Amino acid sequence: MQLHKPSFANKAGKSAAKPLSRILCSRLLYKPSRFLDAYLNYLAGKGYGTEDLQGEIRAALTRINRPQPVVFDVGANVGNWTEGLLRQRPDAKVFMFEPSPGCQTAIRAKKLPGITLIPMAVGENPGQATYHSSSTTDVSASLHVRKDSPSWDLNYATTTVDVCTIDQIMDSQKIQSVDFMKMDIEGNELFALRGARQALASRKIGALTFEFGCGNINSRTFFRDFWELLASAGFAIWRITPGGKEILVDEYYEDLEYFRGATNYVAALKTPALEPAGQTAFCQTN
């Protein structure tokens, strides 16, 4: 097997590494260099997701193309995402999944039109699970014990909640297709996708968003897991950035395993899905 010779830039970079490392890791520069690294990643969308509700809504709107679309809000919290979506698409029928009684009360108080509130968590299998929450409307509540840095100063209480699957709800509610599914469930997104295997295999979900970051430390899941599941189901994946640009993830690489903060991704079917007669097919946007 013929090996590629290192380029001049590669050799020059490696030869300069030792002296530059001594400088960069000095007491004076080490902390600023870490902040610079985090900020450059932030500009590329890594760790930016917790601050961009409008970006998440915009990603959904550009991929919803049918009249009276069906939307799943998985991890609805107090309903801000659905409320923002309905301002632009008041014709949408939204199924909101939320296990917290405090959040359910807040959602009902909004009196949002066209919603169905499902008071359950979403996972891989139906049943019950332990729910960890630091307040009645905790945005960081999770089915996984929180040990990541954003949770260090919070006190979590545990309750038992009911868990459903996406396939189960689509079957029981007789939902033939979902135009868009938003997921924000603090590390449990992969398990929710595994509970939608039938829907994904039959191309009944046109597009979706998911978070990846510090919550996945707690659930012991990797971006590689998302990549393999969604790519095999025919989805393309983009990362949402602060400027609104979406970066196509055209191949898996280890630097996607970024656990600082939360990063928002959007995935959509690469080719139109088959729809029941009289309905418009899902469309992909670039």
C-alpha cells in the first residue's frame, strides 16, 4: 500500500508544535486559548443551541411545506417553541409531549390553538421512568441523572413519569405522517429516535431537530449513534449556526463529538417521502 507523503504545511505545523505548545500552555495564555477555542466553535454552531429558539423555529418553518402540517414538539417544556411556530403556521396541528405537571399547567394556560398535549416523556420503549427536575418548569429536566457542568449548582428531585414512543403515538392517534419533529429532551433524543424506528423506516417523518451536547454525557450517547441511525434512514444532517447558516454534515468525524453546551442539528429526508393520495410530499431544503 502506498502511503501519502505529508504535505509541507503538515510537516511545518508539526515541527512548530513543540515551541508553540510551550507558549500556548503557559500560565499567561492557557486560559485565554481555551476561551478562544470555545468561541470559535460557538461561531460554527457548536454549543450555541441553548440560545437560539428562533433559529430552531426557522429551521422547522423552512421544511414544512404542506397545508395543515402535523408537528411533534417532543420536550415541550412551557410551550414557547410551539407558540412561536404557531405564530407563523397557525394551521399546524401540534402534538406536545411533556411529562412535567408544572409545564403542562403552563401550556394549558397559553390556550394554544390546534394542539394535543400528551403528558408523557418519550423514549425507546413504553413504560415508566425516573424523571429528574430542579423546579416545576425546569428546562434541564431529564430522564438521566444530571452530572454535567450546567447542573452542578442545581438540586434535583425525582419523580416517576409515564413514557411513550413515537411509533406508539402515531399508531394510537392514527397519524399517517409527521412533517416536522422537534426534540429537546436533555440527552434522551437518541432513545426517542429508536422508539420511532417504524416511522423512520417507512419514511413517515419528513424532518426533525435534535440537540447534542452535555446532556449526552449523562445518557452515554454519541453523535456517531445519531449519524448511523439517521443516515441509514435516508436523512441529511445540518448544524444550525448563530448567523442562521446551516452547515451540512456530509461525513462523520470525531470532532462532532462536542459536549460543551448544546448544539442544534436539523435532519431532513434526502428525497421526497411517499404520501397518502391527495397530500403533498415532504421536500428538502438546502
